[in-house]
Amino acid sequence: MEEFKIIKLPQKEDEEQEVQEAPIERKVDDDYQPPRKRFIFLILLILIVIVAIFVIKIFSTYEDYEAEKTWERSDSAECAYSSFNDNLIKYSPDGVSYTSYDGSLIWNYTYDMVNPNIDICQDYVVVYDKKGNEVDIFSTKGFVQSITTNTPIVEAKVAKQGTIAILLQENNISYIQMYDKDAKLLVSGEIHPENKGFPVSMALSSDATRLLLSIVNVNSGELSSELVFYDFTDDGKEEEDNIVASHTYLGTIIPKVDFVKNDKAIAFCDSKIIIFNNNLNATVAKEISVEGQMKSIFYNDTHFGYISETETETGEVVNELNVYNLYGFRWISKEITESYDNVEILDNNEIFLLNDNTVTIYNLQGIAKFTYDFDEIVYKVAPGSSSRRYYLIEETKTEEIYIK
């Protein structure tokens, strides 16, 4: 008979001791990285790619183009063009039309003007006959109202709600009139030369609550310019003639004033550019001295600039391009060799130089991004859907081009 062996069962204390004596070992993976480090690496990689793309975009230049779409046109030589809400305004002494860039008609209107000019603010545009008597108001939907004046028109401005201001002049007396879009007279006043002088430029804020006049005066042979700010809010009504601020500049002509983004006023003088704060008293925010003789100015809602003639150390006279933001920070200051008839800052903040059929486009870093001699006279360039696409308004056609 087989004998039974007595086996001693382990006690609880013995089990715990065995477990402690035999800890589980983990294998160390040399390639293992904590999730936080991998996340930081991924972010840095993305930033490097973005910076690389940005640098390539800034310094890339293009010498050729491809016409992706072409639309034939038959306009008169007197036509002028302007961008308006991502479409095209075309105006001439015979009338005005609003089309898409492919020529599709949105609306048109006929009139009889000798010297038509326009002003645009958001969804409204005003067309007026300079030295004539007709002012027409339009929106993106078409004709709104027409106003006939008894006095020759110097300038007209429109606000975002369709309110317009008109500067008129006859027999050395100037008149200011403001109308709503239904042609109801809102404001009327006179400026006599013996009191103030002759207004040469006018600006209207986007909400039509502020008006700015540049007035030239000559007393005892001394030339001066005065910038007069009018305010039509309750604050301005407490001041005499609604004048809330006035700045006088001796020996200076100020041929152009305007309101830009956030209704900040800007004045282009013959020797400097003045930026004003958007406060009741229109205090000066920045004065920028112009080096050399100013030849051309350009601006949009975010940037402004000028081209001036300057003399180098060798005595050579050259053109200099300068571009600033609205805080007075200079983006570009460089000598340019291109001849030009017209300079404009596009909606994408690129600077467009035009000389008949030669187009040059500068970016905000001062790089000549694109230069080309086209076969036809070019009237206007507008940015397209990407940084290398543009609409080209030429003598007989409109093209959507891709630069390469």
C-alpha cells in the first residue's frame, strides 16, 4: 500500500514574501518617447513648414503667366475701372455699369457727364460730374437716387449707408451739402474765402458723422493749409458750426485727405503725411516726413504710401517707393527703376505699378514679385482667388491669369 506524503501548504505570509522576492521586470524600449515630447516635436515641425512656405512665398518671383480664362470686351477709350465688392465698376461719360470680371452684367445706368469721378464705401458708390451738376448714387443692387445741383461740383463722397457729401464752388464761394440716399438735404453750409480760404479736398467718415476739409489760404502772400474737422453727433452739436478740431500748417499744401479703417483721418501734404486719432478732437497720432519731392500717393484701409524723387550721393535723381501701415510703421523703403504712369495698392496690399502695357507688382517686403510686358495696354489689375492669380483689364479683353 502506497504511503501518503504530507505536503506543507504555504502560508499567506510565505506567499507575500515570494511575490516581493520576485518583482516583475519591465523591458525598456530605447525608442519610447513620452507623448508630451512627441506633441512638442510635431508642433515644431508644423511651425518650420509654415515658416518655410511663408519665406518661399515672400521671395518667389515670377516672369511669365498663363491666361486661364479670357473674355473679349469692346469698351471706349474713355472708360475707367474700379474694384467694387469683388466685381468691377466701369464708368465713362456715357454711363456706368457693374459687372463680374467675366463680363456678366449685374446692372448698368446711362447719364451724360463730361468728367465722371467715383467714390466707393462698402456697398455704395457715387458717380459725380466734376465741374458739372449731376450726382448719382448706386448700391450693389443698382441705381438708388440722382441729385442735380445748381453749383459746379468739386468733389462728392459716400458713406456706408448711402449718405453723400458734396463740395461745390462758384464765384470763390464754397458750399458743403449732405444728403441721405433718398436725396433729402441733411446739412448745408458756406465757406467764404475771406474767412477761411478755398477747400481743395474733402473726406466723409464711413458712418457720415464726421467731415474733414482741407482748406488752402493765402494771407499777405503767406501760404497755409487748414484741416477742419466737423462732427454731426450730439458732441459736435455743442460746438460752433459743428467744428470740433482745426489744425493749421504754414507753408504747406494738403491736396488730399480721407478717412481710412476705423475712420482714422489721413492727410497727404506736399512734404509730409499726417495720421490722426479717431477721437473727438482729432489729435495727431503720427507725422511722417517725406524725403524728396512727392510724385504719387496711394492708400487703402490698412496701408498707405508714396513715390518720391530723391537725389543720391552721386547726384543722380531716382524714384523711391515707401509704404507704411496706419500706425506709421514703414514696410518698404527702396529705390525703384521702373517708369510708371499709375501706382495703386491692391486689396491684397500688393503695390501695382503700371506703364502702358508694363506691369510690376511689389509685395510688402519690397520684392518685385512679377514684372511683364503685355501685348496690349493694361488699364487695371485686381487680385484673384489665390496669391498667384489676378484679373487683368486690358484694352480689348479681360483675362484671369496665373503667374509662373
